[in-house]
Amino acid sequence: MIASWLMSSRHAVVLTGAGMSTESGLPDFRSEKTGLWTRFNPQQLASTYALEHHRQAFIEFYQYRIRTLQACRPHEGHMILADWQRHGLIQEIVTQNVDGFHQQAGSHHVIELHGSLRTVHCQRCGNTFNSIVYLEQRFTCECGGFLRPSVVLFGEMLPEQALEQAWQAAQTADVLIVLGSSLQVSPANQLPLIAKRNGAKIAIVNWEPTELDGIADVVIHKRKIGDVLREINKEWKARDGR
Ligand code: APR
């Protein structure tokens, strides 16, 4: 079904969450036992408050996340999405993820709603560095400012341009596919609603039920995203005589 949607769509958008990267070895946030927020307190570690008042714990938490990220790679699902983009099956990927895996897999037009853990930037002068500096114990810019990860912290606004682009994509989409998100965090979870209001077909592929299953035309639970993408890819290639 989804393969035929994609083949006949004018403007297909994919919205990914942390469930897109668990098969790469990165934990998601809310899965029982393994989710990051079931093991760490985001308000104490990933918030503007932590940045200002728990600086050492903040640094150690992001060293842990950057180290984990360095050990992981995009999986076949990321490659399939990049291939679909190359063949014009999908136009944009809006991601809540900060791992940069879509770009590493070859995707363009990736809208990073929550920033990127690939870089850190100086709070004073704005200079940007590869986040590997955190593993080299480097936390201060030449100008003396603190180097913080370029991710959106709890309590911060989302990057204006990314938000605008994501809104635009959702309004233009005639197909929107959610991959691996519990859809509990706003404003990302508004995107399927906007697309739906504009008449788009909605598919949600997520291990567990989500808050927006009720508005979706297709819902796939209890199946790994990698397997679902391989299956859709196979169907597209068969239909397309590839
Ligand atoms: N296949 C299918 N679904 C999966 C897989 C998989 N391999 N792995 C995990 N999932 C599902 C989980 O069941 C879960 O419902 O992915 C979903 C991920 O949801 P969350 O952990 O809530 O992650 P996400 O929706 O991306 O969180 C949004 O919250 O804390 C913030 O900034 C953080 O970007 C994040 C945002």
C-alpha cells in the first residue's frame, strides 16, 4: 500500500524519530527499560537549567551521548530512504534525531528539528566545532566561551528556519510517513495533523501505539522499521520493474 502511495504521490515527506536509529545501536528516549529518559533525567541533564546549574553533569551526559554516537552508523533503513529521495519517491525528511544518520546515508533536504549532536558551538561567539572535542576534554572556545552541543535543550525554542521548513513540508505533503516516533513531543507531533488537514495520506510505523494513530490511514505496530522499509522497497522495485 505505502509503495503505491509513494509511486503516485506528488510530494511525500518522512518524519523520523529516535526509533529510526535504534537498529543502528542508538537508544531511543521512551521505550521501556532501554529509552534514555527511563535511565536519565532530561530536566537535570538535557535542559537549559542543567547547562547553567549542573555544568559537570551536563558535560558528562553529552560525552556519553557523543561517545555512543561515534560508535554507531546508519543502517539499511537510512540508505533506503536516501535511495528513495534520489529516485524522487520522497522529497523531504523531517527528523527529530540529532545523529546525522540521514545525511551520512546520503539524504539531502534533511530538516533537523532538534539540532545536531555532530557539532558543538560557542555560547559567546557562535563558532562551531566537531562534537568530538568533547571526547578530547575540550569545552572552551578560543574566545573563552563555553562550547555546548548544537542540540535543542529542554526549555529552548526550536531553530526558526527548521521549524518553518518543516511546517512548509507538512502543508505541501500529499503523503506523510512517520517512522519511529512516539509523537509525544511538540511541535514535531503537529506535523502529521497539519498534513492530514491538507488532505495528505498518513502512515505511522512505530513499534508501540502512538498518540496520533487515530488520524493515520495506515498504522504498523510491532514491526521493526528496517524490516518495513525493506518490504516497501522490495514492492516498489517489483512494481517499477527494477
Ligand atoms: N522499529 C519500530 N519502532 C521503534 C523501533 C524500531 N526498530 N525502535 C524504537 N521504536 C519506537 C518506540 O516504540 C518508540 O515509541 O520508536 C519510538 C521512539 O519514541 P521516543 O523514544 O519518544 O522518541 P521520539 O519520538 O523521537 O522523541 C521525540 O523527544 O526527548 C525528546 O529530543 C528528544 O527528539 C526527541 C523527542
